[in-house]
Amino acid sequence: MPRTPLFDPTDPAFLENPYPVYARLRREDPWHRSPFGFVVASRFRDIDTVLRDRRFGKSFKGPKANGHDPDLGNMAIFRSIGQWMLESNPPDHTRRRACFTKFFTAKRVEAMRPRIQTIVCELLDGLAPRGEMDVIADFAQLLPFRVITDMIGVPRQDQPELFKIARFIGRLSDPVPLDRAELAQIDADFRRVADYFHGLIGIRRRQPGDDLVSHIAATALEQQLSIDEMVGNLVLLFVAGHETSTNLIGNALIALARNPDQWNLLRSEPGLMKRAVIECLRYDNSIQIASRTAQADVMLGDIQIAEGQDVLLLLGSANRDPAMYAEPDRLDVTRSGDQMLSFGGGIHFCLGAQLSRIEVECALDALLHRLPDFRLDDPLQPVWRPSVVFRGPARLPATWTL
């Protein structure tokens, strides 16, 4: 009987709860050479080193699909991904990211907090009289979607149509093959969003405003950014700008519901909110895996990584590493320190990390105070999304007293 791989991202049990697998990897094989063809790093110090080491970079190799189909590489989504800052190395990464960084300064993002709080209140105004909701569909998706589309500059009347196709890229990051039909649907959704942003750039060039598209259109010439680079990276931010926060809200609520002492502590001491969100990010973050490719032969301690070797970095494992955290499998909203790898590291550190934290803070704070007896129907057995990289519940029913 063939031996079960130590790390099998296709195993349903892994999607349900990856943390026992991570613990075993850290103990038995922290630099695991997978039969699937990649190396898997599971310890904090190793992952942190790779994220910051310029000898490792990004290397998009095209679609992962079931069966050989050379035409897949011609899909618009895959032609675009090669121009995304997330998949670029310097100098292209530097040039592409520079156009967006000035719009995500700490001061500018913090200034968005009142607007985020307003959106939260508007959503709960409509939900509170119902006494029940699916937290994901009715709240956690809508909040970051409205924030990022407002930030980008999408007119309110155009947002509902974009919302229908907002979550189409996530599984492309998974280290497992996809079916041709699923790839075709992802490509079709990408082209719809890309065409929309292409048109919006033209509008903002003629009628600029105080939004991201106007900023990009005004600075693209200086950074030598092509229209395809502008469109592709706007699509990337559009998806990443709500995907991460949606999952973070869901994961945080599950973690707190499973640890009612921590939920009650947070309710009695609202000043712990910032620390609690950082702890929830560490405890069960929405981005579980990052990837890098060795740009040359690299020796890390006694580990040899060959040039061209793909390395999967288990961020979720790093955040539970007992070498870094006391009682790492325990949720503790009073835990001090903010050292974690939930948003990656190095030059590809998540551009919207601060924005996501603020969104989760505002969401949890409002649920605590607007719906005092808010409770999840079944926090012990949620239905998880079928994604290895993006961890979050597919739905999350909840109720409260009217």
C-alpha cells in the first residue's frame, strides 16, 4: 500500500484543519520534499528567511490544470498574472508597486476608519431586524467589497454587478490542478472585470477624482506602467482587497466562538480589540500559504535548494510555531507582540495589511455592541471553502435576539 504523503493539500481533512499536519511537519520534516514536486517549509525562522532573501523570488509558471492543454496559457487571466506585482521580481515589481504604494500609506488608510465604520453600521442597520444572517454572504463579503470598490473609485451603481463575480481568482493560487471548465469560468470572470477597469481608467483620465484609479492613471506615465499593467494590478487589488478580509472576519468569529472566555473578555474590555485582531490573524489566518522560487542554488543551513525549485511557505504553520509562541494552539486576546507572518514578508508584504486589520476591528466591534447576544449556529463544524491557500468558511449562519 502506498504511503500517504506527509503533506497532501488535496486531503479533505487538511482543508478542515491543517494545523495537526503543520505540527507534524515542524517536528518530523521541516524542509519537506513533496512528491508533488515542491519543497515545503513549515518553521517560522525558515519561512521568514525565505520571504526576506532576495535569492528567492516569484516565478509564475502558468496554469495548473488537469490534463495537458497548451491553449490554457493563452487565456487572458494567465497573460495578465505575469504582469501583477504579486508575481513580479525587481525591477518590474518595484515599478509596478510604486504606483500603488502611495495610496496605501498608514495615514491615508487610518483616515478611512470612519468610512469603514459607516459601512459596517449601514450593513447592520439592514441586518439587525432579521435576527439571523449568513455572516459570510450578508456581512463579511459586503464590508470589504464596498471598502475596496469605494477606494478604487467604482461608482456605487456599478458595484452590485461586480459583486456577483468578485471571488473568482482565489483557487488559482492553490498548488493543485484545476479542471478546464473551472479555468474557463475564472478567465471569463476576469475578462469582465478587466474590461470594466479598462473603461474606468479612460473615464478617470478625463474626469479625475480622489480615488485609486485616478491616482494610477495620473502616475502611470512616470512609472512607465502600461494599460495592461494598470488593469491587471487593479484586478489583483480588487480581489485581494476583499478576499482576505472576508475570510479574516469569518475565521476570527469562529475562533472567538470556540473560545467563549476570550469573546467575553473582549466584550468586557473593548480596548483589547487591536490586540485581539492581531491574535486572530496569528491563530487562524486567511492566507495559509505563500510560494517562492529559488533564483539560484541556495544553501540554508544544511538544506540545499536548487535553482528553479519551488518552495511552499506554510504561513499558517509559522504562526503556530512553538519556537516563537508560548502555547501557540491557544487563542489569547491578551497576547503581547505582533510578530507574525499572516501577511507575508519581504518586498511582497501585503499592501493592504493595515486596511484588513481595520476592517476586522470595525466588524468585530460592531457585532459585539450592536448585537450583544450574537452567536454562531455551529462554530465547531463550519463548512470551509475548498481552497488550500485561502482559508475561510464558505458560510457561517448566526442568530441574535431581536
